[in-house]
Amino acid sequence: MLGICKERSELVKAMKISILYFSQTGNTQRMADIVKTGMETVPNVEVRMFPLDAVDDDFLNESKAVIFGTPTYFANTCWQLKKWFDESHNYNLGGKLGAVFATANGLQGGFHTALSTVIDHLITKGMLVYSSGTGCGRPYIHLGAVAVKGHYEQGESLCYIFGQRIAQKASELFGE
Ligand SMILES: Cc1cc2nc3c(=O)[nH]c(=O)nc-3n(C[C@H](O)[C@H](O)[C@H](O)COP(=O)(O)O)c2cc1C
């Protein structure tokens, strides 16, 4: 019986998930890595990370969920991600699950606006936006996971849980 289940699970095609991020000094990349690790605890997912200038177009188009990571720049998303959204009309993001995480230097640095600006873009692209919110209990992840300088340990743990929750939701929605 166990053997049969194993064979079946091997036949199930892994669901692709992309993590797109911009990172100049490595903080957002580090968090992207942790989001990926969290996601990979969910069975049957294939998660790949792409900096904005090296996206695998086919993998992204085939992904059921796309997670965006942004540093906070002047209390908003970085211009590099804004530019990517403005020029991303060749990608088919509509109907995919979308989520966002951010890094920032300060608790008063405006990461909320960075997150909500990205969410606006995701909605405009026709994505199904999800953060887990307060719906999965604590830790609450309101608009998206955040890692703030001086509190990275907390941010890392949040990014891991965030990754798990987003992959779990993608699996519920799109898994075979
Ligand atoms: C041009 C610029 C503007 C920034 N503006 C803010 C800001 O408004 N609020 C904030 O909390 N951090 C700000 N930061 C700090 C970055 O958000 C923070 O260091 C982030 O983690 C950098 O991500 P990275 O290491 O992935 O590039 C700014 C950094 C740069 C380079």
C-alpha cells in the first residue's frame, strides 16, 4: 500500500513557485532564501528564486504562485520593482497567487507603504493576493512578512512561516 502511494506521489508534478526580488545589499535576498526554505517544507512544490534581472520567463509563466521581495526605498517599494511591474506585460501573472515581503532599516521607515504598493500592482495584474493575514493565528502577517534591521531574527522566523503558509495556500488552490 505504501509503495503504491509513493509511486502515485512521484507521478504528481511538482507545482512551480517563483520568488522574485530586488536586493542591492543582500538583506532581501537573504529573506527570499528563508521564504524559499519555508515553502519547501510543503510537499510537491518546486521553488526557484530570481533576482529581477535574471528571471526565467518559462518558469515564471508556469508558476502557480509568485512571491515578490522588495527593500523599502523612501517609504515605498524600490524603483527597480516598480519598473519591473511597468514592463512586465509579457508575463502572464493573472490568476496566480501573489504575495509580498519587504526589508527595511527602521520600524518607522515606511515598509507598510512598500508592501501595499506591491499589493496594488499584484491586484492590477489580476493576481490573487494572499498574506495569511490574521487568518492563520499567530504570528499575524498583516500585509506581508517584514524583516527590519535590528529585528532580523524575528523577520527570519516570520519569513519562514510566511513561506510555508503561502506554499500551503497555493497547494490548496492549485495542487493536483
Ligand atoms: C535608496 C535607499 C532608500 C532607502 N529608504 C529607506 C526607507 O525609506 N525606509 C527604511 O526603513 N529603509 C530604507 N532603506 C534601507 C533599505 O530598505 C534596507 O537596507 C533594505 O534591507 C535593503 O535591502 P537589500 O539589502 O536587499 O538591498 C533605503 C535604502 C536605500 C539604498
